[in-house]
Amino acid sequence: MKIKNTAEHDWMLKNEPTGVSQLPIGIAGVACLVCLVVVYLAARPVVSWLNVWWAGIPIYSVIPISVAFIILHRSSWHQELPRLRRIVCALWSSCLIFLGVLLIGLAIIAALYVAFNRLTAFKD
């Protein structure tokens, strides 16, 4: 059985992105946040075993930045730029996304700390 090529199915045949799509920066930000949490929970025993304070910095930062970079680079984000400029732009944006994720994470932790301190202050 052959399907007719109608106008409503024409959009599936073209290799163009549809009008409904998520922003790659938002997807990269959420993926970076999830990756940071998973990497922190998985690598914390190894970093504490090393007994070196700076050992966690490359582990906790390189992997989430790489995840955000891969998402941005493989998406349709800034396809009009030359290859090298697109790579630099995606890398720079990945670092900014990681800093934003860190700031949001710290704000959430600070808010939870304040909320739990106020709740336990009235326990006496």
C-alpha cells in the first residue's frame, strides 16, 4: 500500500526543523544540572579518597560542561556560523551555562538551609 504525498505529510519529508522545538540552551542547562548532580554523587567517594582538595574541581566541572557543549554543538543552534566560530561560541556558552547552574544550585541550597534552620529553631 502506497501512501500519497499530501501537503499535510510534506513537512515530514523535508529535512527542516519543525516550528515547535525547545531552545537548545534550556535543554543544555537542564542536562548540565542533572549531570552535575549525578557526577557529584558518583565521584564524591573517589574525590574524598584522594585527599586532595582540588581534585574535585576538574571532575565536577569538565563533565557537565562537556555535556552542555555536545548538546549545543549537535543542535541546530547557530548553523550559519563557520565551524571554528561555532565551536568557540558553543564552548563559551557551555561555560556560561555551567556558571548559571552553579549559581542556581547555590541559591537553592541557601534557600533550603534558611528554611530548615527556621523550622528547627522553633522545635525547643
